[in-house]
Amino acid sequence: MNRVRAVLLIAAGALGLGMLVGTAQQGSIAIGTVLQVLVGWSFVACGTYMWGRRPANRLGRLMITVGMLWLLGRTLTLASTPVVYTAGLWLTDLWAPAFALFLLSFPTGRLTSRVDLAIVGIFLFVTVPLEFLWFLFLVLDNGLNALGIAPNASAAHVIDTIQRYLISIGSVLLVIALGRRWLRSSGPVRRQMTPVLVGALAILLQSASWIFLSSGTRLEPLDNLIFLTLIAIPIAVVFVMLQSRMARADVADLVVELGETPAPARLRDALAKALGDPTLQVAYWDAPQHRFVDAAGVTVELPEDGTGQAVTMLERNGVQEAVIIHDAILLEDPGLMASVAGAMRLAVENDRLTAEVEAQLQEVRASRARIVEAGDRERRRVERDLHDGAQQRLISLSLELQVARRALGDGGDPAVRSSLDRASEEALAALAELRDLALGIHPLILTEGGLGEAVESLADRTLVDVAVDIGPERYSPAVEGAAYFVISEALANVTKYAKATKATVRVRGLDDHLSLEVDDDGIGGADPRSGSGLRGLADRLAALDGTITIVSPPGGGTRISAQIPTIQPMQAPV
């Protein structure tokens, strides 16, 4: 293929140079001659490039045909041999149907409707059978008509007039067809139809030139403008192709944008922007209903062939997941569609993995919350069992011992009295220790009186002076439990390690979370990594999506802050 394209380029170059040399031999070379050579060269060169970049598309070869007919016909008309000269004239006119075919088949190189085929047929009818009849009667001043077997100027003029009328009708139909196609097209097609619009302009200018020529007036500037317009057409084709290649570079931006896991509506907008197709749709496969739906869940019908729209399917392991419905013209750049489809496939896969990870995280959070809740329930059960069981037995034992001691009076054995007194004291001490143990497990006052009363009771039992600023509002058991144990652990550290003289507890119930702070004036320097108490509290708060912050500069006291998400606080019971 490379050799064929190289030969065609060399042949086009030789024909162009031959045209310039032949014109120079007959006189001076006008600017119009140079422009005509450039018309042929631009079609052949751009067509060769197009053929090399998209070998499956017929448009490149069609452009080469247009350029070669243009150069070959005009070069042969410079010869003085009748057969060569006549062939040159015929090839010059045969350029018109080839040019019409190029415009109507753009950008695929294939005609898509019977109307387009009929328009090309008009041009072929004019340039093949009518052209042959015209040559039979044509009388040339130079006598180089090899087909002029029945010279008749009148008959030749009639046929030429019919040809001009038919060419004019074909040109008007061609411009109308191109205009309707442009108006009905979407954004991508309109941008790609720039060469076609330039070609329509060239046809209109050529029609104007024929009108002036029929009246005996030849405008060289108008002809030069037509040549410049024709030169611009293949250049515009290459520019459109390069634009599509640049669109592939935009896929990198698309990947970045899709990597942010956009909402379905933004996903559609991102794809439409990357492809330049505002009509683009994204539909997702609904397996239970066996249908495609859009982001809103509305059923989407896939377009049929011939509607101007195409479907790019996205599959995973052979199972369809989504489709991109877009303008069919985008299939002419399979690399672009493959890149965009790959980017969206990554986005869909990313969404799927993100959803799976999020579901797993939600399950982990729920599991941690269930563990904390189960622990709290178990704490309350143990506290109730201690309160209703062992604690009540110790109280009964203490009372029995006191009754026995009073019954013995002062006249009994001193050793027995002393033993009863010690037993009573031990029972009271055991009861106090059991109460402290129950409070550490889960204070009954927290369940019955709420966070405010529990914190007040906790402050009263602390050895340092504790100021409490807390309201009477009630919260969920999990939130109250987490807040209570944060404050309890903080005050325990104040007593054991801070060497503080006073501490402050502040609790505020805000709209969406509970905020608490515990400050002391101790020595500071607390390190949460050195003990398990605060780390355990951090884990407990994390189960509720809460956070804990410790600020403890050496010599500057310690501040422990916690934020616990919650609902609106419940009013304290009356």
C-alpha cells in the first residue's frame, strides 16, 4: 500500500509539473494555472494521507480519484494530438460526478440514500452519454476533436445547453441535500461537515461563473476564488481528522473526571463533552427487568439501524453493564470510541468497586456499633445482677451482723463482739467496693438519671475539685455511655497522673452531635499512645463515627475533647 501511495504522489507531481511546463510553452503561466495545479495536488496529497491513516475508509481513495481526474484532464488538454486532447476534455468533465460523489459520501466514502445516488446519477448522465453525443457534433477551432464524426454546431449547442441545465439542477439538488444533512446533524457531524460546506460554496461559485460565462463574460478573480475554495476542501478534511485525533487526547481529561466518581448525570455530561455529542445518552442494564434504563430509572430504547445513531456496548466478563448511545458518525473514529468506552468502563468498574468497599465499610461500622451496643447491654446486665444479687446479699449480711451485735450487747464475750464488729466493717467495705465495681461497669444512675446526674455523681467521687457544666438533656444509651466513659477515663487520669488541683467538664448538645471537653491544670504531657484507656475510648467513639482529640503540652495542663454524632437531644423527663 505504501508503494501504491508513493506512486500516486509521484504521478500527481509529474502531472502538475507537466501542466505548468505545457502552459509555459504556450505562453506565460497565470496565477489561475498555478491554483489549478494546487487543487489537484491538495486532493491527491490529502487523500493519500487520509488513506494511510484510515485505510478502511473509502474517502481517501475517492479524494485521490478527484485530484487525479482534475490533473490528468487539464494536462491532457495541453496536447496537440486529437485523441489525447479529446480524452483530456472528457476527463475534465468527468471530474464533476467524482466531486459530487466525494461530497455526498463524506465522511464515510459511501452513499447512504437513494437521493444521493440519484444526484450522482444526474452528473454521470451529463458527463457520459450526453458528453459522448456532444463530442459527436462538437466543432472545435483547433480541429482536435477525435470523436467529431458528425460536426454540427447547432446540435452541439443544444446538447451543451441541456447539459448546463441538468448540471445546474444537479448542483442545486446537491447543495440542498448537503444543507439538509447539516441542519439535521448533531454537533459532531456538523463539525465534520466543514469540508462539505466548503464544497457547497465552491458549487455555488461555479454556478455563478457559468452564469457570467453564458453572457459572454469571464471573471478571472471569480475563477481564482473557486480554485482557492477547492484547495481548502481537502485541507479541511485533514483538519477534521486531526480534530478527531485531538479528541482522543481529551480522553485523558475524561479519565480524570470520571475518576472522581461523578453522579450519573455528570457522567453523561462528561462523555458528551469528550465526544462533542450533546445528544449522547448513557443507559444501564437492569437485569431483573431485562431492559436498559437511564440515571432516573426510565426505560431507554436502543436506536435501530439507519436512524443516525449508534450503540457502543460496555460489558464485563461477557455480561452487558451499560451502553453509550451516540451519533453514528463517531464510529468513523473507532480509536476515539474505544478510548472513551475504556474510560467509561473504568468508571463503571470504579463505581462498582467503590460501592462494594462502601458496603463493606458500612457493615464494619454497623458491626462495631453492634459490638459496642452488645457490650453496653452486657454491662447493664452485669450491673443489674450485682445490684439485685450480690449487693443485696451483702446489705442483708451487714444488717444481720448489726442485729447480732446489738443482740449480744455489752455483756457477751469480748472476742465475739470484736469478731462481729470486724465482720460488719468488712461487709460494709465489700459493699462499697462492689458499688464502685458496678459504677465502673455501668452506673445505674446513668440509665435512670441520665448523663448530667451521672457526671455530677462522678465529679463528687473525684478527689480533685471538678466543675461540671452540663444540661439535663437525654441522649441515646450508646451516646450517653460513650460520653460518660470518656469523662470517667479523663477524670481518672486527672486523679492518677495530672497532679492537678481542679478540672472542668463541659458538655454541649448541638444540632447533630454531642460535644464534650475535660480540662485540668495539671502537668500535661499526656500521651494517648502510652495507655490502653484512651485508645479504647477512641475505638468506642469510632464505632459511633465520633472523634477524640487530646491536647496536652508539657506544663500546660490537658484538654480532652470529643465529638459524638447524635440526633436532637431528648428532653429530660419531668
